[in-house]
Amino acid sequence: MQEPQALRRWQLSSFGNEHLEQVERPLPTPGPGQILVRVGAVSLNYRDLLMVRDGMGMKFDMPFTPASDMAGTVVAAGTDVRRFAIGDRVVNTFWGGWIDGQWTADAALAGGPGPGMLASHVVLDAAWAVAGPATLDFAEASTLPCAGLTAWFALAETGALRPGQTVLIHGTGGVALFGLQIARLHGARAIVISGSEDKRAQTLALGASHVLMRDSDWPAEVRRLTQGRGADHVLELSSGPNLDRSLQAVSQGGRVSIIGMLGGETLSASFYAMVLGRVTVQGIGVGHRRALEDLVRAVDVNALKPVIAARYAFDALPDALDHLARGAFGKIVVTL
């Protein structure tokens, strides 16, 4: 396939959806150690809404291209690139430069303030990408760098999830549903808290053992369903005052992973529930490249299929962002 002489991309000249514009720019040439990727799909995250709205308080140069997660095909490579060849399918890493082990301060954050992915072509450091899954199309693969890896890092990488354990999951967005699928992949039970009765059947069909309504006394019900033990893992996607209720539902020595902030940026929790329960509360900021490679292998071996709520054409990005803002069962993806 002959590459065009120009790329298309979405960019912001200033914050706000009304300032999103699609432009053309000359197709770049990858430098030493870099690859040029023809983007096949970009998945959207709640974070992208915040970045478009106000940059989440970060400072970076305009114009700015949003979105952090893509899947595509390598179409050119600079000198000294050994990891990939032209024609290879790849997904990018959310943290450019965080390869393994402890996070490093010089890691670049994709989609702000680092480079965004909402473009027909992107240039990446070859170390900032991994081989894409063989069993997924571009839209499905694009959901792995942030949503998939966040759930994987919380449960498999840092949580040492084991068969027979119970995972309590808040919501039915991208990270939540990956958490449900990864729990089932490991032989664990998944209990989902939802604010929507309409999503109960879909969630149960995906493998949840129970779906409890958010306005119910779900901490007590989780205790009852686990014979008083409580959940071994909690994916806390609401935070705010919801954390205190999650602590009421977690087991002695259990683990709560703080991921989302739909309930507010300030956490509220009981000292006694946390200390007497010997609970580990960990913040999850996605994960490193090696864990993403582990996730890709697990996806291929187990034929895991990410849940996609809707696919939008590149030109329909504003509609895709509106859908994301309304909430969705699974991921919203922009395809090229």
C-alpha cells in the first residue's frame, strides 16, 4: 500500500471540544530508533475527555493532539530499529520509556503532555511499542494500552490474582469489563456494582457471578455472598466517598486498587476499616511495557475479546467523545 504524502490528525488550538479541528500535515520521516505507524484504530478513555476539556492542569504546547491508545502497522523505520520491521502490527505503550520495574520520572505520557494518537500516522520511539495481538483486529487491539493494561496491572501484575478469589468491580466501562474478563481468565469470581439495571444481563453474560445495584447495601451483600470473608480484590473506579464502602466489602488483608475518580478527586475512608482490616490500598497508573507484552500473550492464548460499545469513523470524533461522556458498556473506538 502506497503511503500518502500527508497525514491527517485531530488537534486542539485551545481547550474545549469546540476547538477540535482536523488538519493535514506532511508525512514525517522516522529518525534513528523510531518507527512510523499507520494508525488503524484509536480507543478513547475518560481521561481523554478531561484532557480535551482543560488538560487536567498540565502544561504543554499547542496545538495538541489528544488520545493515548492506538493500534496500527509499521510503514517505515529509522536506523538502529531492531524490534520491528515494516508490516508489523503494533500497539503503543501508555507510558513511553517505562519498560519494567519501578516507574521512572522521565517516562513520557501519551495523549498529554506527550504525543497524541488521533492521527492517520504517528512517529514513535520503537521502545514505546509492543507487537500487537494476532487474534484481535485494530479496534480491539487499541483497547489494550490503557484500559486493558490498567486492569491487568492491578490484578495480575501487582495483585497476584489466584483462582478461587473474589474480585469486586465498580462499573461497566472499559477498565471494569477488562477486570471482569481477567478475573474469569484466572479462575476468580467477579462481582460487579452497577448503577444501571439495563446492563445487568450483559454483565452476567460476560461472566460476572452477581451484579449488585449501586444504591443497594452492596457491602453487606458482598459479605453475604463470600460467607463473611469479603472480596480479595476491589477495582475502585469511583473513589471519593465510595472508597469507604469498598473497605467495608474487602477481606482481611485484601487489596483495593484506586483507578478512577468518577466520585471525586478526594478520597474518604475509615481509618479503622483500613488498619484493622490490614488492607493494601494501591494507586494504579496503567503499567509498564513488559506487563503489556504479558497481557498481549494472555489475550492471544485465551482468545480474550475486548468489549467494544461502538466504533466511530475518524471524521466522527466529536460524536465518539459525546458517546464516551454519556457512558458506555465497554470501549469507544475511532477507526481509520
